[in-house]
Amino acid sequence: MTLAPPAGALPDLVTHWVDGAPHEGDASRRGDVYDPATGAVARSVCFASAADVDLAVAGASRAASQWRETSLSRRTSVLFAFRELLAVHRDELAAVITAEHGKVLSDAAGEVSRGLEVVEFACGMPHLLKGSFTEGASTNVDVSSLRQPLGVVAVISPFNFPAMVPMWFFPIAIAAGNAVVLKPSEKDPSASLLLARLWAEAGLPDGVFTVVQGDKVAVDRLLEHPDVKAVSFVGSTPVARYVYETATSHGKRVQALGGAKNHMVVLPDADLDLAADAAVNAGFGSAGERCMAVSAVVAVEPVGDELVRRIAERATGLVVGDGRRSCDMGPLITGAHRDKVASYVDAGEAAGATVVVDGRTPETDAEGEGFFLGPTLLDHVEPAMSVYTDEIFGPVLSVVRVGSYDEALALVNANPYGNGTAIFTNDGGAARRFQHEVEVGMIGINVPVPVPMAYYSFGGWKSSLFGDLHAHGTDGVQFFTRAKVVTSRWLDPSHGGIDLGFPTNA
């Protein structure tokens, strides 16, 4: 099968992928896809109607009934083949991501690598799906447990990681015997079709991996469709809450990962060069468009002045421009989002924060009018300011100063989000206390972006997660399967007669 063309020659129309082939669907519904580095419309994307979604789910349902009967050995062989193809085409996929998202190529390549780790984890599904068996639980009675696939599951993914976030979910779901319908972001949809073609070349049966492009129309139909048994979502907290409430009201299993306001606490004994490097890397990487980006640096005095100086020194040296060039940081995803992020800087300045590094009018290495905002550093930010309270999702780093560890901990725990956090210190006792006391799902100790390995789960607390199971790891296996317990008795031809009492273990 012919794979997708390289990023420089992407097709003019990004279609759906239904029953193993491109599908245009409702010709009256289309959207624009921009090149964020130039600001120009690069291509169009199909927007699914409710009827398009119904057609896609019908194909996935037919495929799911056959795929679940496919042996684990066969399913695993397809996963291994997909893993090999993904490794071969990783640079091509990274180029597609950069062309539509804007992140620099090295960052896009890192995204693909982290997604690949989940595929490798899913290749171990025969071990992960092993049940249990108890012989002689009662007289002549054996008890066993097993896990079976759900059927058709939906993955609704965000723009900021068009390859990695879907790969948090679909390799595990497919390996476990489900069929997946992916609804990627309409802002950078082309990576989904390259992934679909790689699945097809790996030997995955038609319909087991389906892509529907589009907007809220497609999302709402997936949330309501009676044949969709589960929904995995990543996005902002308001939308995550909507997805969770809507899908659960229609009887679906849901994991909805929401927004974040990630804090990085710097204690007085920390290595300030290490902390400054980490703050810049975690705050400005991918232009801050990461759910695990550091947004608030909590400086425990007396280190505030020196830490701010070192962060500013590093931030002003970053090169902003087209992600396909040798730049450190690319554009934001859209002009509207760039303007929204800049408005938070305006509001912070008006509220009394000090703009130490101002990225609102950056010099860029790019052609045209891209959606650029340079690294921005605000000092003396107060918790009541909108630049602190809101999830900005851009290259804006706020420094909040506190007087003690206890104040820092209280600040983090009072925040409604609980996605990721980090502490920088050389004090093992303080680090151990922090990891025990902080009310956050993912914690880094001298690690600014504590994204877990694929065999651990990814997910936050509080308003950063709706549902009780996180992404990938054994949580992912549990989410995409359901349990059965079988109690069996094999007797000789005699029978024990009538007994209406409650069964006891005798």
C-alpha cells in the first residue's frame, strides 16, 4: 500500500478513513488547515456529519466482532508490524506534525518516540491479559477470571500532540481486541491518516482503525452513539467535563483528561542553573502548548531574584521561528490562540506583574505572518491574577514568590488542577515529603516534565481528570477491557438435590 506523501506534498483535502480506505463524506462540510509558521491556509479537512459518523461506527462494529475473535498471537503480530513501520516512518510523521502544528522537528520526533513506547507496551498484551485461576475454591468448584474487549471505542484527541496522545490509547485498545474510531483535532489532522495507512500496511483488518475528521458535530455523535462503548478524551477541563457528563449519561465508560496548571517549586538549596534550564525547557518547549508544561514557577525565597535572572538570561537567547528551520521554538497553533495568550500577558502586566521578558513582538526566522509569540517571563505574579489562575497554554512563565516550603505546598494544593508538578531541591527529605503531601497525579523530583513511561499510567487529580482510570499502563488495559469471573463445578453423574439456600463456600 502507498503511504502518505511527505509533509511538503500533503494532499489538498484531508479525508476520513473508513473501512480501510479514504472517505470524503458530506461534501458540504469542510474546514481550513493552516500552516502556523506562515499563517497561510495549507489545505482543507473534511468535517463529518452525523451520518458520516454512523457509517464509520457501523464499519467499526462489523470489524470489532471479528477482531475480538482473532487470536492474541495474531493481534500481537500486527502490533509488532505496526511498531516496525512506525519506527521506519517516524521522521515522515514528525514532518507532518510540524507542518500543521508548528512545533520544531526535534520536538515532533520526540512526540513520535513517546507514542512508540506505548505501542511497544501494547505488544505485551498476551501477558497483560492473563487471567487468574483458583482450583478447589469450594468442594469441586474452580473459579477463574478473564478480561474481554468492549467493542467499538472512541478516541477524541487534542491538537497539541496529534500523534502521541492518540497513541496513548489506540495501541492498547486494538491489542486488547477492540475497534477504534479516532476523532483527531481538525487543526492538525493529517497525522491521523498516515497512522491509518501504517496500520493497514501492518495487516490490521479494515474497520479496526477508523478516522472521522471534524468538529463538535462528530464529537457529539460519538458521545451519543449506542454502539460506542467507551470514550477516551484529552483536552481542556470544560470540554473534558462536557465529554464525561454527556458520554456517561449515554451509558459509556469514559476517561476524560482535562486541563492543567503545572507548578515547579524551587527550594533555596536547589541547583539554580539546573532549575533555570528546566524552567525554560518545560515552559517554552512546544511554545508552551503541552498539558505538562510548567506554567508557574514557585520560588521559595531568598532565591527569587537570582532564579528570575537566570531564567531571563536563557529565555532571551531562544530563537523563534519556523519549526522546519533550526529554531528553538515554533509558532502557536492559530492566530486566535496567539492573541488570547498575549492578552493574558497584557492582563498580568495591568494587574501589577513585572514583564521581565516580553514575547509579544518577537523577531522570528520565518516567511510570512505566522502565529508567533516569543518566550515571556512574568515576575511577582499573585495567585489572584488571571495569568496565574487560568490555563494559558502558551509560552508564558509566571514566577510566584513564597516564603517557605509550607507556603509553596499550600499554593499547589489549593489550585483546582492536579495534573503535574515538580520540585527542585537537593534535600531528599523535602522531596520525599513533597511527593507524599502534594495533591497532584504526576510528580517530578528535579524532573520538570514528569511524563511517565508507557508501563505507568498518565493522569492527574481534581479538575485534570474526569473518570477513575488514567491513560496507558495497566490502567489502559483495564479501561479497554471488562472482567468476567467464571465459577465452575464438574461432578460425577450423581446430583446433590434441591437446596434453595444461599450458596456457601463449603
